[in-house]
Amino acid sequence: MIFTRAQLAEAEADVAAGNEQIKQALLLVNQQKQMISAQQSGIEAKEFELLSVKAKLRQLDQLVKNKLAKPEELESATEMVRAGEKAVEVEQAKLRAAQTMRPEIAVEQARNDLKAREARLEKARFALDETRVKAPAAGSVLRWYVHEGETLGPAPRQPALMFCRDGKKVVRAEVEQEFAGRVRMGQKAEIRDDTTTSGPTYSGKVTRLSDWYSHRRSIILEPLQYNDVRTLECLIEIDETDKNPPLRIGQRVRVKLLGKGST
């Protein structure tokens, strides 16, 4: 179980890392938007500088024609225009590169990866859950048959524990096939301890009848006990208003079904 818990902790950390990857991928989407916006602003700035240099070039060209400026100054201004044009081209190339980025793909990959991590987490939870013994309802453990650290195979010889659920107590009675036709749902019954005839009598009623006949659950080797007979199992719910001392779980009792032809 320690190994299984370690696997669960590892899977939980893996899912947390997957969530962080999605956050990082979403940041890339925002970063691309900011990068494109900044690059567009950069292009506008370079184009404004280029316009300024071109205006200066036109002025120098007119001054040179009027012999008011040297030709060298005109050549220098021409080179500045060429450099400005190249700068604009570089910024435009950067913009195209930013626009061709697809951070959405990274987001989708991160989400798919998270699904795989979550599946592994569910697998680890299921594996840990399979190591736990869960009661089907509220109740109490009557007896443990295993101890801590013991390993149970796929087909253990005995159950891990004996459990009794909370609720009304019932008696499991076996009626021989010869008398089974007389038993009815809701039929009243008297119950007493099987070891004495002077003990208290409890009342109850039949709440369930089996759909099939079977051998006795308990084979008892006694002179007057016939084991090779078919019986119909019925459940008898004990009246909770009975003031007698409570019957115990596992106590052997004798049941008398009331009505016509009582058995």
C-alpha cells in the first residue's frame, strides 16, 4: 500500500505540473499579442524616422542644386535614407516572424498532456482504492481474520473480516421442502434459544423467501439431524419492541412459524 500511495502522490504532482504547463502556454499567447503590438509600434517609429530623413534629403538636394550645400552632405543623407529603409524592413520581418508563431498549439498540447496525466491520476486512485476494505453500509466489525501487512491472494481461503451492518436483526431459518409450502411472506413467528426450552420467546415475521431450494448451510453431525434434505431459506425480522434480552449475532435459535399447520 505504501508503494500505491507513493504512486498516487506522484500522479497528483504530475497533474499539478500539467496545470502549470497550461498556464505557461497561455502566457505565450499573451506574450505573442504583446510582441506583435510592440513590433507594430516599432515599425511606426522607424517609418517616422525614415520620413524625417527623406525630408532632410529633399532639402539637401535642393540646397546642393542651389550650391548652398556640399555634395558630400547629400551623399550622407542618401545613405541615412537607405539605412532607415533597411531598418524598417528588419522590423517588418520581426513582425512577420511574431505573427507566424502559433502558441495555441502549445496550449492544446499542454491540455492533451494534462488529460493523460489526469488519467494516470485516476488509475493511481483506483489502485489505492482497491487496497481498502470498505463496508457496504454502516455497522461494526465482529472479527478480524487478517493482520496488518498480510497479503491476500486472488482466492483467499477465508474473508478478511466478519462484519455486521446496523439495522434490524434477522433470523435466517431453513424450512425443509416438505413444509415449505406453508410459509408465507409476513407470516408471524416465535423465536427462542435452541439450547433451552425455558428461555424467553421472541416475536418476528417472515420478510423474505428464497427462490430456490438448497442444502443446509451448516452440516451438523447429530443423531436426529438430517443433513441430506432440501431446504427453503427464509429471513425473519425480529420485533424491536420485544422487551427480552437481545439475541446475539451467531446465536443458534429455533423458529416456530405461526398460522395454520404451524412448523
